[in-house]
Amino acid sequence: MPLTRFTLRQLEACSAVAELMSFAAAADRLGLSAQAVSQLVGELEAGVGFRIFERTTRRVALSSAGRDFLAPVQTALRHVRAAESAAADVRDRAAGRVRVGAPQVIAATALPAAMGAYAQQRPKVIVNIHDLAVDAMVEAVASGDVDLAIGPDRATGDDVRCQPLFDSPWVLWCAPTHALARRPKVRWKELQGHALVAAGRDHERSVAMMRVNVPEGERIAPVAVVDHLSTALGIAAQGQVATLAPAYVAPLARHFGLQMRPVVQPEAIRSVCLYQSARRPLSPSAAGFADYLVQWMPGWEGNLARAPA
């Protein structure tokens, strides 16, 4: 039997009459006239080929066939209502899955905190974190591997849109026993003669670009380059070397017992941005989380600046 012989309105009328055993009461619930409900039930009976209700002037009762038919009717209505609820959740950005890419530090600190805060508002939105190298963020967004990415500013081209979230100064992270820890601020030229470890080619290139116009003898070159920032911080925690990184790595750096010292003259700033496709529209759930991050991330960074060293 083609499904087009059924309508949801007919099934609703059938279920309401079966529950209330009254066409008039069912009509009140559905906001229809008793005649309209009777017509809907009659059309459904004609479609299925048997009487669902036994009617007399005094009572309405399910027929034997009607009793067998009622359970699947109610099951179908429950599924339809669940679908309506799911559609409303998606439409209202209240449900769905969001894939967010980020480099190690942001993936380990800011994003989990943002996910926890957002879950208080949208518990049905599932956020999946994808660990990405800094140089892989833009391509991951452009190819659709992730819906959003958060990380340092990068050139995007026409396929990816970039929105700044906050600025973070480059700072020195060192152990309390390090010679530079005694200074409230450190000038770039004062880093000469101190061993530095760089975390990844991204940080090494960034420091090199910041000092590109400095005479060769005054340029800062790391004594070692490691792949991950956590490794650089761990090495710095031993006290013999220090590392340069943006201030927003504070949650991880403080875990190693490191202290932050501003690097000045000049101060160097790193921008952290939100990336999304310029070609594909975001799903409602991804768009909702993106809007939330734009509001939430600057506050997260501000709290880091106010936290005790």
C-alpha cells in the first residue's frame, strides 16, 4: 500500500480518538470540528481497508483490527515528533556536530574550556577537536576536513575567511631559577647570550621575522628546535634554557612551573583568529559555535592576563 494513502493528520486524528474515545474530545485537542475529525478517520479507514472504530450513538470503541493497527500508528507519530524536535534543535543551533581544528596549545586549553561553557547552553551540540599543525589549519578548512579552525594568523586566499579573535604578545617563558627571571621585563637585545629553544618551525620563523631588520650579530637564533611546544616548555623547566611563545600558552607553561616575562623594545604581537570556509555555508550548529567563540575567546585570553603568575 503506498504511503501516500496516509497523512499525518489522519494518524493524529486516529490516535486522539483512540486515546479519548470521543470524536468531540479529539476535535478539541486537535483544534478541529468533530465533523472534520470524523472525516479524517473515515478517510484513513478507507485507505487501510477496514474499520478502525466501532461507532454507536452512545460510544466509540476500537475494533479488533483497530487495536492491532493503533500501536504502529502511535509509533509512527512518536518518530515524526522526534524528527520535528530534531529539526527544531538544528534550526535553533541546539544540536549537531562541529569539527574544530587547532594547534596543540589551543586544542588542549582554550577549546576544551569553550566546549564546557557552551555545553551549558547547547548540551546537544557535539564539538570534535582535531589537532592540527599551524601550517595545516587553512588547508583543513578549505578542504572541508574541519568546519572551523582557531590559531595564529595565516594567509588564507579566497577559499577561507579569517576573523581575528584576540591579540597576544610574544613573551619569554623561563624557570624561576633562570637568570632572566629576575627581570620584570626583557628587551630583545638582552636575549643575546642566553640559550633559547624554539617550538616548531612556526615559532622559529616568527621570531626570525620579528628580528629581520636587526644586524646579523644581534639576531636571535635558537640553540634547538623541537616539534611541540610542550617539549620546549619541558626543556625550559630545567632552568638552563628559555623559550619564546605567545602569552596565551600560559595554562600549559604554568603547568611546568615557568614564569612569564614580557619581551619589549619592541613588543611583538601574535593575533589568534577564527577560520571558516568562504565557499561553503556553515551548518546551524557550527555557525552557532562560531558566534559563541567570537564572544568567548577574548574573555578567555583576558582572564589569562589577570591570572597570577
